[in-house]
Amino acid sequence: MSQFKRKQQGVALIIVLLIVAIVSVLATEMGGRLQLQIKRASNIKENNQAYWYAMGAEQYARKSIERLMDEDGDVIHLEQPWNQEFVYPIEGGGIQAQLVDMQSCFNLNALKEPATGTGAPSSSTPLLPKRKEAFRRLLDNVEPAIPSYNSDIVQDSLADWLDEDDNPQNLGAEDSEYESRQFPYITANNYMVHKSELRLINGVEVSWLRDLLKLVCVLPNDSLFEINVNTVSEENAAVLAAATGLSLADAKSILASRDPEGFQDVNAFLTLPSIQALDLNADQKTWFNVKTFHFILHTKTKYNDATFAMQTLFKVDSSNNVSIIRRDFSGF
């Protein structure tokens, strides 16, 4: 064989080896991408399944609230089935769901002046100043204690955040305060949508914000301030103390001695000696009830490696129809 032919064979062999190497690289790359696509499709399927488990729990809770309202809607208390945690095991995962009364906490939107009509303040005793006083008492009852100066600032700044004008209250804050910050923003001048907005309010500090958030809530587009005295827990006694003006110890005492099935009507609560001694006015007495028209469902679902969390806010109208007014999605 001539030297020329041997060189040609060597070149051909090198080309074949290069082709084999390129094909091997392409095959490896295609295999890796195929595995990635399979894993991605599997993750999407599992996440969707976890999502639909949560939606199923939401529908179950909605039906449960409708039944509650039809059968026991006149008196809502913690011994009823709605307050029991729902746990449903599923192959490869499960569902956890818990309903919470949204009228056992302090609605931050209550510090926005109600519109004229139902729930509007009377001309002789405006509701807003009294509600601000109640919020200030709530701040005073947060443990660990919030410094008094911070409480004054937060009380006025929250009212400024909700009102529609640009005139700051005594220790409040309007746009000029927030626009001067490193990362500027402006006030909502409207209802809050979620209680997490509280972190934006002037005077709020991270060191005690988590403890305050346990006591407050937000009813979107609703300034309702009505506490169900049957569903406030002893852990949240500060809410009752704020609304009534009782000391925290006295509020805890009332809740500890409360009948397991609660007060059968609001007058049974208002005629307690410790409540009568407060001499609440007519408007303040409307802050208390034994009924509930707002619930929030906390749902956690798991399917294989996928987890999903959802919070659903329900509202019950005068005809006992249950509607969904907000959903929040998050991870575990």
C-alpha cells in the first residue's frame, strides 16, 4: 500500500472518529434535555395536582360554611365542626385545611372612615376616633411591648395611609414622608388589600411586627369593625381588650370563663358586670356580635415532591350565600 493511500485512510479514520464524537455529544445532549423535559412535565403535573387538591378543599369549606349558616348561623362559636382542622391523606401526599374566623381579629381597614349608609358613623359620636383609640389599645397590649412613641406614630400613620386626603395627622405620614426614602413609594389613600401592607406604614418596626400581625387582619374594601366574642381565643385576648377597653388580664379572664358554646346572644356578653362597668356608648356596642360573616381558609397540599399553600377569604351575605373575595398563593 502506498504512503498516499495510508494517509488517506488515516484522515478518513480521524473524520469517522470526529463524527462518532459529535454524534455522541449530540446524543448525550439530547438525552439530557429529554430527561429535563420529562422532569419538568412531571413537576408541572404534580404542581397542578397539588393546586387542584387545594381547590377541592376550598369547595368543601365553602359548602361547610353554607351548611353552618343554614343550621347554626345565629351563633358561631369554636366548638362547632368548622373550627376543626381538616386532614385528608392521599396516596403520595395529603390535604390540610383550617378555617379561621376573620372577625376574631382587628380589621385594619376599620380605621378608614366608613361611607355613608350601613355602618356609617353617627353625627354625634363619630366612629373613627373611637376606633383609633381601640387600635392604640391594641398596640399597647402587644407583647413584647411596643414603645409608646412608636404606637402614636403607627396609629396616625395608618389612618393617613387609609384616608383620601394628603394632610398628615399629628404624628402621621403622607406622600412626602414616603417619597423621601431611599426606595420611595406613596400612600394607598384607600383600603388595604392584605395585612402585609402594614410593614410599609411609618413607625412600624420588624422587631415587633410579627407579634402585631397575629392580632390583625384585613377585610378588603370593608371598614367593618365587628368582633365575634365567641371566637376570640385567649391567645388573641388583646383584640377583645382593645375593642372593650378592658385590661388584658380582665379580657383573658372573660375568655377563660366563657361557656364552651359561647354567648348565645350579644346581650349576654354586654351585660357582664365587667363590660357594663365600661359604660360603652351605642356605637361601641355594635362592635360586638356572636355571628360571623367572614372566614379565611388556610390550605396546604402535597403530592409527591410538589407542595402548595393557599389562603381563601370567604364572605357570607345576608342571604347566607358564600362568595370568595380573595385568594393568596404561596409555598409551604
